[in-house]
Amino acid sequence: MFTRRVAVVGAGYVGLTTGACLASLGHQVVCADIDAAKVERLRRGVVDIVEPGLAEMVVEQVSAGRLSFVVGAASAVSAGFPADAGAEGLDAEIVFLCLPTPMGVGGVADLRAVEVVVEETRELLAAGAVVVNKSTVPVGTAGRTAELLDRADVAVVSNPEFLREGSAVHDFLNPDRIVVGCDTAEAAERVAALYARLGAPTVLTDAASAELMKYAANCFLAMKLSYVNAMAELCERVGADIGDVTEGIGYDRRIGQAFLSPGPGWGGSCLPKDTHALLQVADAADFEFRLLRATIDTNTRQRQRIVDKVRQAVTGRRAGSLTRVRLGLLGLTFKAGTDDLRDSPALAIAALLRQAGAELVGYDPALATDPTAPADPDKTVLGVSEGPGGREIDGIRLVSDPLEAAQGAEALVVLTEWPMFRTLDWASMAGVMKQPTVIDTRNLLDPATLRRAGLTGIGLGRRGAA
Ligand code: UGA
């Protein structure tokens, strides 16, 4: 296997995972970020994001001399490699762009970060270098990047990532497929060869198809979830059970068991952004993608549906008032296994509950800190601030123990599927609540356990507990 000199621009969760994993496959990697303080922390082996196995891998690869960190893209692409890092030259042979592409005006992906880096590095790239876009970008971005680069001797490749937060390292090393899109076959093969050791099926295609494939995958997943959430609602109306229905359809290998759990709606930094961005791609191509629009609308409606369930459970009426009703929220991150709050359905639902007048107390294992422990200056959690009543996020008072969230609550609402919630001491929780009701938006908890603890459990589309 060839060892390549690889520069990775952007040390966020995609860039850092890509850099560390490529180093673990034997490549020589220099990873760049504009945040000098973050680079300094990474050099010391401090990883800010919660990603199982990533910090250990970073430390291991740094000490093996295969991974290093620099400030700024320019330092990574040129002369950033140790003198013994490969045959001739010290420049990067392959440059990965792992940059944020947030949702901009009107749902269009904002490509400013990509443009800035291209501008900064275009004259520094070695002849024959390959620029690889890993960020999720609108169809046509590879072509646009090539135009901005204006270098006939540098190829631009699209190589989308399919990493889930919370299992990014595992997903990188055990991919379902590798997708490499380029209009120059030689450059595509060079990028595909980086992953040869993983033995995954590889789709070599043109750049536009690779770019579209990323959106197509995320939007299909979103559609699957909106379908399941709608089906759960139908189950409630006809007296069926969503768990049995999804188990049954999941045995059909064309459908599959994965990604069929109903919930408070899909969120996170990818699915919401990518569904809107694909709608824009469709609009720009004068194509009315009604199925995708319905997927998004179903998801927006799901939040209101949860609020209605809470109203019904607490007041006995679908339109009952939640003014000054105290609710305990269990789980605030967009899914379990991460501390990421971006586009979290839990926070969107909390905002609706607050607008309805409810008083919210929240517990999340990723945000709970031991109040006696010294604050870790290396770790700041997005959105959490000190308010008059202690730590809070968007008006939700944060507590460090689930029992505190239950104290005096008229209902508990489970919003994230943290496994620890299954084994809470539910009898003690029931003992401190004003009204023993749990609305379980993830169908996580065992209804019999709740019943034994004296609680009424309400799930989504569950037989006898909806
Ligand atoms: C998603 C994709 O799964 C990855 O393949 C992709 O690489 C990534 O986006 C990306 O574009 O970078 P991620 O955002 O980490 O990964 O989250 P998922 O695990 O896909 O979950 C998305 C949302 O769906 C979460 O809110 C989650 O709670 C929800 N979900 C997931 C359900 O409600 N039910 C399920 O059965 C599965």
C-alpha cells in the first residue's frame, strides 16, 4: 500500500475523524484548523467533541508521528510534512476539505468557508495535487471549486462522508461504501486507493453524482423516519403497535431493520440542513420534489404532535393549558451518544412547551456536570449558559441528576434515547413527582417497569400506551 501525504483542512468532527483514521491506515497526515487554541489542545491530545475512540486514536497517531496539527490551511498544504514523510517533496499530495457548510439564506448551503480555503491555498498546491471535498455541498460544487482554483494541474474530487455522530470512528473504519466522484479517473482512483485497506465496495463516478449521493442518502433516511413517525400516529388511531409493525416490515431485506425507531422528529447538524439544501437543489433545477417537502413538513408537525401529547397527558385535554405547569425533560441532545445540541428536536419541543407557558427543568447525561468538580476550560458545551437560577439552556434550567428533573414535575418527557434512562430508579422518580406521568417520545422505556413504579407511561404508537 502507498503511504500518501494528506492534508486535512478543518479539524471538526469530520476532519478530525478523517485525519486520525487516515493516519491509522498508515498515511502521513497534517490536519489544519483556523482556531489556534483548538490546534494547541489537539497537539496535547485534548479532543473537544464527544466521539468514542477518537481522542485515543488522535493521541496514538500523534505519538506514532503520523498525525500533526497546524494553524491555517496554507501551512498544511505546503511544506507541512516532516522531511521523512514520503518520497520526494514536502507538499500534500491529497488535500481534504472538511469545512462547515451551514444552512445559509433560504436553505442554500453556505460555501464561504470552502471558498476562503481555496483562495488561500490555490497558489501553494503542488503540481498534480488532488483537492477532495468531504463537506456536504450542493451539486456542482466540485466544478465551482475547480473554477476557483483555476489550476489545470490540480484535480477536484468529491468524496462524501457517511459518518454518524457518536460512531464516526467506527463508521470510518467499517464503511458500507466509499464514494469517489471525479471527472478525471486517475485522480478518483488515487483517492479511492487511500481507503484500499478497508475493503469496502467503492463507487467511482462523476463529481455531480457523488455530490448528489450524499444528499440522496441523508434525505432517504429522513424520509424513512418521517414515514415511521406518521405510521406511529396511524397506529394510535387504529389500535396497532408501531414496534411490531416496524419489526415486521424490517425483516424485509429491501426495507431493513435500521432507522425505524419513531421519535420526537429527526434533527442534528445534518438531516435538517441536507433536506432543505436538496429542496434548493431541486428548486434550482425547476423540479418540484413534493416527497421531500412532505418529509420535512411531517417532521415539523411531529414536534407539535409531541406538545399535544404532553397537553393531553397533563390536562386531560388536547388543548389544555400548560401555563406554569412544571415539566421535567430527560435528554436534550439531538440523539444519544453525543453532546451535540444543534437542531435538536428536544430543544425545538422545549421551545414550544415554553411558549405554551410551561416551566422546564432538564437533565441530560452529556450536559450534567458534577457541581463540585472544577470547570474544564477545554470543554465548552454549545448553548449552555449561567442564568439567575443556575446553568440553563434556552430557558430550560439544567440539573445534574434525573431525580431533580422529576422533583415536583407534572410530567416527565423523555426526548433523547440515552440507555441510562431505562435503568433509572423509577419508583423514586414517581415518589417526588406531582403527577406520575412519563411521555416517552423514543419508546425507550419498558411500560411494565413504569407501571410497577406507579407511573403512567405514554409512548408513540404503542399498543395500550399511546
Ligand atoms: C447522519 C447520517 O446518519 C450519516 O450517515 C451522515 O454521514 C451524517 O448525518 C452526516 O451527514 O454527516 P447524524 O446526523 O450523526 O448522521 O445522526 P443520525 O444517527 O442519522 O440521526 C439523525 C436523527 O434521526 C437524530 O435526531 C436521531 O435521533 C433520529 N433518529 C435516528 C430517529 O428518530 N430514529 C431512528 O431510528 C434513527
